[in-house]
Amino acid sequence: MTGGKSELRELLERAGLQVIGRGRVDDARPAAVAWRPVVSANAVPTVVVRDDRPDQVTELNRQWHRLAAERGVMDDSGEFLISVAGHGRGSSEDGGWTRVRLAGRWDLAGVLGERRGRPEFVTMSPDGATVLGATSEEYEVWLIAVDRFPAWVESWAEDLARETPQARDSGWQAVTRWKTAPQRLRSAWREGLARNPAAPASVLLRLFDVEEGERLPGASWLIHRELPGEVVEAWISHPEPRVRKLLAERWTLTAEQRERLLDESDPRLRWIFTTTAVDAGSPLTATTFARLVADPSARVRAEIALHRDLPPRHLATLVADEEPAVRRAACRPAWPYLEPAIRTALTADPNPEVRAEAIRLAHTTVPMPVSVFAALPDDGERHRAARECLLSDELGDALAHSTDRESRRAAAGNPDLAPHLVAELGQDPDPAVRWTVWVRSDLTEEERARVPVEFDPEAYCRPLPWVLALQDDEEAMRRCAASSHPLVRRSAACAKNLPADVVERLARDEDRIVRLFLAENCAQAPAEVLLEMYRTWDGYSAARFPGHPNFPRQKALRYADDPDPRMRQLALEDPAATADLVERFSRDPARSVRRRALRDQRLTPASVIRLLDDPYGFVREAAAGDPRLTTRALASLLHDATIAASAAANPALPEHVMHHLLDREPPVAT
């Protein structure tokens, strides 16, 4: 009995069940957990109904309803959860449950099975306290009720946590005796092994055994994790270009490894690898630089011109390249090292883009006249010149009074614009022009205050580059921290290190974002600010605050009963926190608290096993990768496609089992 959600819904409606909303259930243990006591070899029936009864279906329905009412399977509104064998049991999306209510006429025993009177389903109360299942034996049907189901789960986990050496060996034998596996499992194992921190080189090398066009399993993990040198070498020399291409994202390659990687026949791949090295400022060998400067591909030569460590002699070669795109790319980094004659030649280059780049560079020390500005090839080049170049008095005045907003805005950002023009643009009718003036580095507090801007304190903002450039200047940081302008103070708070008096001032700043940036960036951020931001900030950086050396861990136990789950977690940061508190938090109503307890090494193996059945997938996956799992528990997870990848990532897997997972073949088609 298989099928999708629409087929299941139709089946439930035929059985007289009303699906509540979309039927989705997000906060219950997976249905597979509730099936355990029903299909267990040790199951004890609560009610037995024989097949030879003429009223078997009616009696089954009557007994199920009686038990459901007595045991509290249905809540006050009549709702309960149901899982039907063969229809999404154990689904990772919704736990395998559907939320339903009995309609006016219903027939569970007659419909929810492969044939009438042979039902196979499990129901559970919405609060997860009671399970009631129906399963068909050879000549009879059993109804099995489990009261205090959470206690049953606890007992099951404790039993699974008791493991003898013999049971450990038999657990791995249960995995290795199987020689085949469906493709879904095989793919999950490979993904998990790619991120398994205990996977040796012999296992990782086998992950690269992919056929032409096949995806590299666990690529995102392999790109970023530490790898043995022999594995990286095998990756570099892999015959499949799609696999080699992934190395472009691996920032930790050595200069020697990049030298081999850049010895690539495909010019597009060489360009991708070069771009990555340039963006990251990756070290390259002298041989690599020389090879790329002489590369047959103009795109590669243009890209390597931008590398921060490219020697000047190579830049001189590239500004004389036959390809205009290469000359333009090399022009700016080469300019400080060029002879006057070469600079002059570039300002007369036959290519307009190269010529414009050189003209702009030439006028960073010599004022640009209006005639030269007007001769630039397009508006983009003219706007760049207005921002970057020394401007003649005539040109500066023309730009400041231009009818083109972008020209005025570009001039407003020019650091050498005449002060009286800056003041005029500070009153420009366009808010973007005024903002550009407002964030200039050369304004006094009084001048900045005279610029009318609309500052939204909740809007996203980036720190001002000129403030960050001053972060090693203590006096400059004192001035910025005392500024009346929030963006300047926010930028100062982004400094990595600050004097004590500056930290104290920023920690008392009335602007919440100033205090947030201080907590996120400053090594001297005080405990009270870190705690405040941890409590109130919902951004991704909040999770990092407890790792700050100044974070207040002493006396954090006072938060153990805080109504806010985030604050409760802090109790485990206290050195005085006990193992009992860890166990208590592993049963906390909040999933984030349970996940935090799982990270604590004092949590018992039984509790780790119990969290394998958590209502939330990210908790279950974390538990599946925990090396405290017993062999029996881990072995069973390897054959559950919904969590097999996390199980294969568990560092407790022996090497011979890892190899066995890679050895498993697809079943032979019949």
C-alpha cells in the first residue's frame, strides 16, 4: 500500500476521518516511534479480536473507540494523530502523522488495511501521552494501548543503551551481513561519510570514485573540511572536470597545490581557479604567476592582473598585452610602477576603455579639466572620474551644479572636492546626494549636523570604511565614539580592539545597534552588553555571544527556570551546572534547549538515544551523529533513509563498516 498525500487523504476520508486543515503535524515524535510497541515481538495486546467473528469489523471499531476514549487518545475537540501502514510512515517531512477527527460515520477497521478487517494503523493523542495501534496477526487482530508513552520511550532508550561487547559486535554484524542497498540509502551513506570527521583517507578517496557527469557526494562538506594531503592530491588530479571545478571553492589549498590545479587544459576552469585565488588573495608560486601572465586565455591574464601579490614586473608585461581587457585590468595595479612614457602611452591607447582608465589615473594627481572630462566615453566613466579624480575648479563647480543627480552624488563623494561645494551639496534637494555628503570623513561634527538626512535607526547599515581605517588610532576612536551621529558611532563599535574608555562609552550608547555592533565585533565587549544582546537580538550572531571570552558564565544557573528558552540554555554555561541539569534540559519543552543539552558531554547515552525520537528533525539528526550512541542504535539508523546520512557521519562508525557501506551494491532487478 503506497501513495502520496492525496491518496492518503482519500483513504482517510473513506474511513470516515476528517483531515484537520492540511493534516500537518510538526510537534510530535515520528510515527515510526509509536509503531515500535505495536509491532514489537514483545508486544502484549490490550484487546484481541479473532478473524472468525462475524461482527469482527464492528467489534474492532467499537473496541478501538472505547480504548481511545478511556485512554485519552482524542483531545477535547476530538482530534488525534494517525499513521497508516504503507502511507508515509516515518516521513521526515511531517513525522508520518496526519491530524484527524472522526466524522459522523467512520470505519477504521474496514478501510485502513490491505483488506477489510485486517487493519494496520497507529493513533496517538495530540500531546503524545498515549498510543493506540491496530495490527493484524495470523488469525486475529490486536489492539495495543500504551499509556504513559513518553515513559515507554524512556524505558526503550535505557534498554538500548545497555550494551555488552557481544551486543556491540553483533550490531555491526547486522550491518555487514547485508550486501545490497537501495540507491537512496547508498547516496545518504556517501553524503554522511563525506562529513564524518573520523573517516580516514582510504574512505574519503573512495568518495571520488564518480562516473562522468555524476555529482560528488557531500561536496559542500569536502570543500570546507580538513582533508589529508593525499585526498586533496587525488581531487586535483581527478579525471572529471566537474569534480575538479569544486576545488575553486576550497580556500585552504597551498600555493603548490594551486600550481598543480592551475595546470588545467580547460581555459574556463583556469579562469575560475584564478578568480578564486584572486578573490581570496591566495598565495601562488612564482611559477604559477609566470604561467598565468603568459596564459593563452585573455580572461585568465586579465584576472591574474588583479592579484594583490603579483610582482610589478608581471604588471608591466600585462599593461603591454595585445588584448585591451588585459591592459585595462592591469592599468590600475601597475600604475605606481610605470615609467612616465608608458603612462602617457596608455592615456592615448587605441581602446577607449583602456584610455579612460589611464586618463582617470593620470588625474588623481593632476586636476582634470572640463574638456578631458567631456571626452570620456560614457556616463559610467564620467561618474567614476567625478568620484576619484582631482577636479579643476571649473569641473568641480559644473558637477556640483549639474542637473544629473548621479553626477552630483559622485562629486559629493570626491574627497578633494572644494569645501564650499561640499557645503552646497549638503543642502542638495536629493536625499542620496545629502547622504553621500553626510558620511564624508572630512566633516566636522558641526558640519555633519547641518546636513539634513533622514536616518532610519532600524535600517540595515554598513560601517563607514574611513572609520574602520582609523581603528588603530585611539584618539580617532575616541572622537568617533563621542560623535553625535549614530552611523559614526556604530562604525567605531565595529573595531576589533578599543581602549577601555571608548568601550565604556559605547556600551552606554542609547543606540541599540551601537551596542549590538560592539558585542559582535569588539574583543573588549563588556559582559552586560553581551548578555543584553544575547537576550534581545534575534540575528544569527546571537548564537556566538556565549563563546565570547567576556560572556558572563558565573551565576548563569539563575536562568535555569527562565521562561525564555534562549535564556534557559545559559544555565549550562555556568561552571556549577550539574549533570542532572543536563538531563533535565534534554527533556525541556523547547527544542533549542534539548539541542543544547545534546551538545553537553555529560548527557547519558540513554538520553542521546531518546533524542533520536525527538519531534524535530534537527535534534534527531544531531543525536544520530553523536558518538555516544550504542552500536545497536546506530546500526538501525543506517537503514533508515530519513536519517541515514547523519548516522553515516557518526565518528563512532568503525573503518571496516564505512568501507562496507561503500561496497553495498544496488539490488538486482527482477
